[in-house]
Amino acid sequence: MKPRPKRRFEPAFPWITPRFVAWLVAVAFVIALGAFWQPLVYAGAACAAILIGFLIADLASGPNRGEVILAREPVEHLALRAPGTLRYSIINRSAVPVCYAVVDTPVDVLQMPEEPVTGVVGPARRKVLELPVTPLERGDVTLKDLYLSADNAFGLIRRHWRVNADTAVRIYPDLSAVERYGMLARRGRLIEAGFRKLRLRGGGGEFDSLREWQPGDEFRAIDWKATARRSKMMVSQYDVERSQTVMLVLDAGRLMMPRIGGQRKFDYAVTAALSVASIASIVDDKVGVLAFAGDIIEHIAPRAGARHVSGLVQRLYDLQPRFEESDYAGAFTYLRRRQPKRSLVIFFTDMFDPVASAGVLANVAMLVPRHLVVCVLMNDEAIADALQTVPATAEQAYRASVAATLGAERRKAAAMLQQRGIAVIDVPAAQLTVSLINAYIDIKARDLI
């Protein structure tokens, strides 16, 4: 393994500070006034000598190179569009307090404050600094050098260092919605929705017991033989099968590259997919992933358990869409061959033009006879806004016309999918994760798989 290069300080370059400039201007002004009154010349010379003395004291006091150590702390979890923090440790080994300013090298995929991190660290003290950041893209990123400026209490000379601190960081999808639903699970509310091996009235699975009929029981749950034997209405109870299979199918083609609110549609899809996978692990459902564009990009066979879901996150956190047409026929044929068992197939795509809609409709229906298919779309709130705004200019009227056409195409495509027995989720992108988790819970509670 290649050894990691040691972090080191670049040589310091002393700069004069605004305080030194202000004092220098003041001394020069006093000397200039000496042209009108001779004693001011001597006073200005004395002030200049004092200023030089303070300057020498500043240089002698430090901090010198090696007395101030700056390093980047290990980076904690960063998630797309979720507020995060970068931390730095600064150690002052000098005998004087140090006023510092720390600047990190800007990175395109991280939104950082323009102002440096400033403060004071006492002599022989260590301090941890924090810089708030917001990730703008998923995937791998390398944080570069740090820049440190330091001066002492005299404040006449400012020293500058560059610290080599290259650090590889991973930016993951934002799975905060899973934490909220995890709290519900711990309180038992997900269990009430079918998230365990429950006895349900008239459901499928293994026979468990008989009981008397109660108002609200389904007609199909009545056991007519037991009713005849006991001369009263009896219903059968079954244990619902706990472990089922969920396939997350991600369209990674051109349809998923447009941005909504600064985030690509594919990013929303990956976040929602991994969130559902995390919720499914609570009930030991097996979760698999298929991502495709012009060809198969990623295929992960269905497995159960939190460890498997953690592996999914590691495999998908940097998966990116491609600007190419997706091969729906090839992808769905591939899925049918490798997933013969009935499963819940959650298909993430988008349809905003007749050509794209035709490609999806012509191929996704082949999954319906064998699987329960949910087609997940995400609409752009800009379309709704354009339709709700009364046009005041020709440009606004054109935008409204285009929005109306796109909206009609989407409704038509969604209706055709539903006619083929495919459930459709079409919500604003920002609501996608929560809406999909709710739909998954509903499917589990109703024992539809």
C-alpha cells in the first residue's frame, strides 16, 4: 500500500496588518505636521521608533513555523443537500495567544461560507473549529489544502501558512426520512401496519387458527366447513409471510438527468430507493437493485438484513446517470430472467414527452403478469406554477402552453400504466421519499405482494 504523505506546513510569509498600516499613516501624518511646528517632527520620530520596537517585538513573539499546527479532523457522514460540518483542530504551542483565520480550498460539490473560520486560541491550547457545509452532489470528493493566517496580540504582522491536508470524502444520499420512520417502528406503529408476522383476517400464508366471525371480517375469510360443524359463523386466520422480495429498478438514462431545485431527478430516485430498502430491512424483506441506461449498469441480487442494505448504500452512493437512451426492453427482459419469483418491483423513471412515454409503456407491462409493479415518477413543481400563473406576457403564455402539454402527456401516460395494472406514484420530487415509504407500508399492510 502506498504510504500516505505526511501533512506539513508551507513556509510562512509575514504580511503587515491593517493595524500596522494605520499606525504607520498616523506617524507619517505627525511628521508631516512638523513642517508647521518643528517639535512634531521629533514626536513623530519617537513614535516611529516605538512602532519599530513593537514590530520587532511582534516578530520575536511569534508564533513561528511549527508552533501552530492545523489539521483536518476525520470527516463525519455527509449527505446530499443535508447540512454537514467540516472540523479542524488547531494547536498553539507558542507562549502567546494566537488570532487565527482558516480557509479551506473551495470544492465545487460543497457549498461553503465565503468568510473564513476565525477565533483565538490560547498558549499551549488545542481548539476544534467547525465549518458548516452543504453537499451539492453525491459521490467521491477530495478536500484539498488548508490556508491559515495567524497573528499575536501586537497584531502588526500576520503570518500565512498553507497546510497540505488532502482528504477523500464520500457524499451519500440523504436517508433522514428513514430515521423518522425508524422512530415509528420502535414505537410499534409500523408493526400495526403489518411489519411483523401478524395474524390477519382472511390473508394468505400458513393457516393459524379459527375464531368467530366479527363485523368487518372479509367474506372470503369465512370457513364454511367449520361454520357448518359449529353452527356459527367462523373465519380462518393465517400467518402472513414475513420475508418477501423487493426489486428497486433505477432508470439511469437521459430522462433522469434534468434538475429540480438544484438536484437531479436521479438523485431523488436513489435517495427514495435506499430509504425504502432501509425500511424493508426492518421486516426482513429481501431487497435487490437493478440500474440501467443503454445497458445494465448495476445488478445486486435480493438479500435481507441491515448489513445488505448498508452494502447497497456503498454500491449506489456514487452511481451517476448517463446522457443516453435507456434500453427498457433489455432491462426488463434481464429482470424477468433473473427474478422469476413474484416480487414488488419499484421502477423509478420519468415521462415528459411522447417518445419517452411510448418506450416505457411498451416494455414495463411485461412485468405485470408475474410481479406487482409500482412506477415512480416525479413531477416538476415549475409546471404546476406555470399553469397557476395568469400569463401577462407572450413568454409566460408560451410557458403555460408548454406546461399544459407536458401535464397532459404525463396524465395520459399515468392512466395507461394504471390500465395495465401498474400502480403509479407521481408526486413532487421533494415529497418522493415519504410518499414511496407510505406506499410501501400500505402494500405490506394489505398483503398485496
